Amino acid sequence: MKHLVMKAQQKDGEAFVKLMEMNKQSMYKVAKSYLRYEEDVADAMQETILICYEKLGDLKEPKYFKTWMIRILINKCKDILKKNQELCLMEEFPEVEDQHVPEKNLEFEELLQALDEKYRTILILYYVEGFNTREIGELLEMSEHTVKTSLVRARQNFAREYQKEMAYVGR
């Protein structure tokens, strides 16, 4: 990806389009963890793509492109939330291309919905997107220690929701 970023920084339009295509699912998942409505998710993604295109030359380290892009996206999501003045609940992950979503993914999504947004976002960034705690701290503008603490609490809350679900299913 680093090579693609450098080509895009040199105003290679095809490279930029490929870069955005490679990151489209990640952007969607992060935006959806903040925003409730598909229109808002699309707006946040479009604005992020536009800013990335305009400001890509300012990125000093191409290897940090994804972190930089996600930070822009999170800021756009927060702007939309402020504008709409509403809380968000994640409704679903993007559909898998073959339209068959395994039942376990649906259960995972339902359990995530029960969590507070801050925990949901950290779990998605850590487990789904593969960011480490330092990177998540940078993205969410919090200390790495706070991220680690939140990750522990998120896991505990997730486990609690899972146990409630299992107790309900067992009846």
C-alpha cells in the first residue's frame, strides 16, 4: 500500500482510486460504528475521500495513510453527529458480496449493538480493522493506557452481553 500512496501523492488518479477501493470496507465499518443512517455514512465517506484527495500531498509518511484517513473519517463522523445532534447505534455491517452473511456474524453484530458506542468503536478498530492500541489512541485522541482500559471494559461488556444472550437462548 505504501507504494500506491506514493503514486497517489504524485497525482496518479488510478492509484488514488485503487487506494480508496482498498479501504472502502474499513471506512464503512468505522463510519457505521458512529453513524446510524446510511446517508450519513455515505456523506462521511465522500467527504473523507475528498479531503484525502486534496490533502494527500501533506501526508509525510505514506505507511501511515490508513491511520491518517481513518482519523479524518472519525472527525467527519463527529461533525455529522454534532450537526444531527443524535446518538448512533450500529445497525449492521456491510453485506458480504455473495449476499450470504453467516449467522455468527449476525450474532456478533447484535451483541455489538448492545454496547456503548465508545466500546463498539474500540472493538471494531482493534479486532475488525487490526489497529493496535497505540494507533487507536492516536485515532481517537486518547492515551494508549485509556485505550487498553477501554478495551478491557469493552471485552467485559461484550462477554456480559454474550452470557445474557446464551442464558436467553438456553431457556
